[in-house]
Amino acid sequence: MRNKKITVRETFSGEEIALLDVFWLFYNRKIYLAVSIVLFLIIGVIVANTTPVEYEATVEILSEGGDDGSAGGLSDLIGLAGVRTNRKSSGGGSGGLESDMYPQILRSSPFLLELMDEEFQFGRKRKLSLYEFFLQPEPKHFFATAADYLKDFPLNVKILLGFAKKKKLVTPKHVRKKMENYPSILILSGEEKKVMAQLKRRISIASDGRIISLTVKMPDRNVAAQLNTIVIEKLITYLSNYKTEKLRLDLEFIGERKAEAEIEYLKAQKELATFRDSNQGRMTKLAESREQYLTFEYNLAFNIYNTLSNQLEQAQIQVKKETPLFSEFEPVSIPGSPSEPKASKIITLYTGVGAVFGFLTLVLMLLVSYFKELAISKTN
């Protein structure tokens, strides 16, 4: 049996290094490796149990796009008004948003600015908007909190002794500002950018064919489900408006022309009726000519009004046809268990770090012992 008390210098000074001797060197110092593993294991358990929890709420919806095709006779009607157009389709059948654009919509500044004004009940606290909530100090695990406390300890002592005053947490009101001469340019404050960064990190969307999956992560399970519902509703509204925007513009155009045609039709009807009432009985050739002209004006106004009424109805039908439909494939539910922290992964990670740290410590100790023994042998 090999000598378990063999020195480091004896192990590494020979022509060949015996692996068994190296094993015994580490084995005799195994207590250091065990202490390192146990210490980091305890740290991992503390971090896993003090890290703020996060809940994920997910909804899956099935998208059913509108029919492809043109907007019927809208181009002919627009042509009556003297407007020339080369487009083949008014709607978004083939011109709708691609699914890879959904994340860009959710990350856009106007969308996030509108979203951060939504208010929620966070636990027993008063209702807070997302803007107010994310400007509060973020909860941290035990060691991060302890580090912050030690960093602020001198200031806290000064505050306790009256040499300094505690800073009050001021939450500025969220106001969307724009440049005076350029209304389309937004001016974002530092607080707004911070909140937007939080929302971008917590909202994610993925699309697999016609199924859209939206996930929202929040520290409160109820807020996670509520925010998920609000985000998907806003997204559906945005997609519907985008897909039918051109058709709605055509619908508005036809509606305005119909209103004008109705005024002209009623005017022509009144003029014809007034003329006939004032020229009852035998009429002169001039009066007959005037009646024929008024009748022609009336018939023309009526035909235009009737055509526009039909086209308006067709345009309304087309808007409904082109409006995309979304149905819940997997409805959102209040998450039962937190998605973060993942205790098993954290503990495993810290245990592995402890093992590596312990092993490196043993290697360092062996190197120190080797050079120390080497120095002693030279002095002797």
C-alpha cells in the first residue's frame, strides 16, 4: 500500500508522476473541497429562496386572415370622382403584416408608451400604473441586498446621526412629449426608457404558422394574466386597423361622396317638384323644356346617389371580410407556480461552482506546498 503521507515535492520531483500519488495528495486534503462545496451549496439555497419570484402567463390565439381579393368596384367609383389609381386591392389580403413583424410592434415606442399607463393591483398595494411600478426599487436576493446595505452603510450612519437627509423617492408623472415643430418626433425621458426596457424584457411573442403565442412575465401572478390579456387585445386591434386601413379610407371617401350626392339629389327633387307645382295645366314649350332639364338633373342625381349607396354597402361588407379574425386556441390562465427562480438549477450551478472553486483551491495549495518544500530543501 502506498504511503498516504507522501509530500508534494516527492510526488512531482521524480522522472514519472504516479497518478495514484497525485490522487492521495488530493484525497488527504479532501476536507477543503468538501467545505467549498457545502459553502457554495448553502449560498445557492439562500439565493434560490430569496430571489424575487416571477410568473409567466401565456396565451395562444389562432389567426384567421381575411379573404384575398380586391375591394369590388371601389376603383370604378373612385374613378367617377376623377381620381386615378393603379392598385389592384384596397385591403390587406396579401398585403398584411408578416408574423415576424409582431415582436417589432410590441417593442415599438408608441405601443409601449400606451401600455405603461395601464393600472393594476399589485398584491395589497394601491393600484399602480406600470410606469409607477417599474420606477420603484427592484427587489433583490439576500446577498445583493446585503451588498447594497454595506455600500450605503456610511450614508445611513450619517442619516442616523443627523448629518444627512434621506432622499425621497419621487416618481415623476408620465407625460408623452413631442417636439413643437415636429409632432411626429417623441421626446422620451430617462424614466420612460427604463420602463420601456423592462416591458421589452417581460413581453415576448412567437408565431408558428397561424398560431400566435404571447408570454408575459411579472412578479405578480394576477397582473401577469391581466397584462397578457391587455397586450393581446391591443395587438389584435393594431393588426385589424393596419389590415383594413386602406379599405376604411375608401369607406370614408365613399361616405363623404354619398352625403354630397344625397344633398344634390334632394335639391334636384325639390326643384322638380316646385316647378311642376307652379306649372300645372297647359305648359309652354319653354316650360316643357325646363321640365325635361330638371327631370334629367333629378334622374342623374338619383342614379349617382343610388350607385354610391350600393357602393357604400359593398365597402362596408368588404371591410368586414378583410378584418382578420382571432380566436383563442389556448386561453390565458393565472399561473400557479413561479417560472423564476428555478431553485434546482441555481443550487446545481452554485454546487458546481463550489466544486470548481474547491478544486482550484487544492491546486493552489499544492503549488504553494511544492515551492515551500523546494525552498526548504535548498536551504538544507
